[in-house]
Amino acid sequence: MKNLWVFKGDFFKLWSGTFLSILSSTLFYYSLIWWSLNETESALSGGLIIGLGMSISIVLSPFTGWLADRFHRGRLIAYSDVIISILFFTIGLLAIFNFTSILLLIITRAFISICLTAIEPASRSLISDTVEKDLIEKGIAFQEILNQITQVAVPILTGVLFTFLPFGYVWLICGGLTFVSIFLEFLIKDKRGNQKQVSFNKKQLFSGFTNLFKNRPLRNLLYGTSIQQLLFSGFPIYIAIWTSILIKDKEWIGGIFQSIWGIGTLVAAITLSFLAKQDHLKIVAPVLMIIFGLLLSPLGWISNVYLGLTLLVLTGAISGIVNIYLEGYLQRVTEGRDRGRSLGAFFAVNSSLMPLGYALAGIISEMVDVKLLFLIVALPTPLVSFFIFRSVQMWEGKIKKPYGTEKATPM
């Protein structure tokens, strides 16, 4: 009974609506790879179409952050999903009648990315307005459970659907899921409402990026998470190399190792949905980052499969715990009327580092012996821990004198 808040009020409408939307979008992304393999016998075109979406998200982040701060966020999410749903239904029907092409999917992907980029800061900035302040971390942990379930279930679901259904019908299913989410999102009551004072000009558009430099706790947090992103975006590459040596000629087992990390994150999210408290952040996140580095460092020397699996579960769980606490902290350190723009800018910078992280993983993997691979990757974790601790320390020390804009709201 204590946790029934998850299924009540605006938070229920927010997570259930965005879950269906994310589920349909993720299904669409995986379908692009399958479509590409089926139609062109290469995954390249599907990968390029998906990569296009990331580029659009980064470029449009100032504008979509402004949208989240200017307009009713529930309506903004709902209208964005209306457009996405129409696009899914359109390409689904065209595919059924054999009218489809790479160009059509590129255009569709571009428009869907624009809408999803608008949804991201709006939904993130709504979290702390739909739950009590002491439940923010638990709410984020619950949403992380749904995200991990999506990441685990959708690849399997995609394979099953394409075994029995043509591509067009799968995209119609995507449209149907998004269509249902619209009704839930329209019911969200955004207490903040429209902010007519947020005008459309250069200063307002880029105020989120300005806050990254003016807001010292936020800036230090960005330093830490940027190092994280650079190091661990390419983690699947490290795991693939390690498992290919650990278990030769059994690549399918290597795939299981990739999933083990996600299982650890899922377990962490389930646990924190009951136990997470903001008071734990200052000690838990920095200490766990140190432990994470210590557990990850010897992985290259591990030759026992079961010990390797155990370390992956533990490091995956630690990563999940740290990220959930940091997401909750980010809600607190970006309070104010420009929260949407600050969140948009923060995640735009982190997302832009993801391709560099993959490139860095490739370079390190070529230059370093596999036994030293994880040790080198883990070496900067104390620096990540330092920036997290410093950020929280600054925020706690100046909690009565908020950073960022003058109009930010104190805790």
C-alpha cells in the first residue's frame, strides 16, 4: 500500500504514457535494422538512419529545451506523440502496399527524432513536479525499471514480430502503442502551465548552456558525467573483445554477457524504487564509483566464466545505482523556470560525447592488451567520484543561495 503512489495521479500518467511511447520508438529503431538487413542485406543503412536521430537531438536541444519551459509540458508531450503516431501509421500503411524506401524512412526518422527531442526535456522536467520531493529518486528508479525492461524485451519482441508479420504491420503496432499513450499524456496536469514570460530569443534559447557554466554544482556534475560517458559508451565493445577471448567459438554466450550488465542495472533499479533517498547521494554515489573501478579493473585477468559474470552483475548494479541517484540530483540542481533548457543542454553535451566514447573504445582496444583494457578504463573513476562529491558539496553549501539564474527556485 505504501508504494501505491506509483499508480496514482500525474506521475502514473507520465510514466505510463512515456513508457508506451518509448516502447514503440525502440521497437521502430530495432525494426530499422531488421528492415535494412532484409531489403539491402546490410545493417549499415539502418545504423545510419538511427545515427541521424542522435545528430538531430543534439542540434535541436536548445529549441526543444525552450519548448519545455515555455509551454504546458503534458500537452507538448501529447502533441509530439500525435505526430509520431501519424508517422508510424503512414509508413505502416505504405509498407503494406509496397511503397517504402530508405529515403522515406530517413525522413520519417528525422521527424520522429524531432518529436522525441521535444519530449525528452519536457518529461524529465515534469518528474519532480509529479511526485513529492522525497520520492524523486524512487520515481526515477521506477522509470529505470521500465527502461531496462524495454531494452531487454524489445530486441526479442522485434525478432518474434518479424518472424510472423510483414514490416508494415509492425509499424502499425508502433503507431497503436503511441496512440494509446496520447490519451494518458493529455491528462497530465502541469501545475506550472505556460510560461509566457519565456520569450523566443537567443538568450532564452541558450540559457540552458549558459547555466552549465554559471551553475557550479551543475558544471562539476557535467565534468563527472562527461568522463563517464567517454569511458563507458563503448563498454559493449570492451565486453565483446573480452568474451571473444574468454569463450572462443561461442559468440552467442558473449551476447549473454552483454545482457548480464543490464540485469544488474535492472536489479539496482528495482531495489532503489523502494529504498532510494536523496540523503544517501553525497556518500553513496562517490563511494560506489570507487568500488565500481576496483571491481572493473581486474576483469581482463579473469578466466573463470562464473566469476566474470558475477563481476558484471555487480558493476552493472553499481552503475545503475549511481545513475539513478545522479538523475535525482539533477532534478534538484536544475530547479527554476529554465529547468527544461538546463536538462536539455546537459543531456545534449553528454549525448554528443557518446560517438567519441565508441571511437575511444576502438582506439584503446587496438592499442592495449585485453588484460589491461578494463584497468585503463577504470583508472579515471576516482576523478568521476571527486566531481560528483564536489558538486553535491557545493549544492549543499549554497542551498539557500541558488545557482543558475536569478529566478531559480530555492529548495
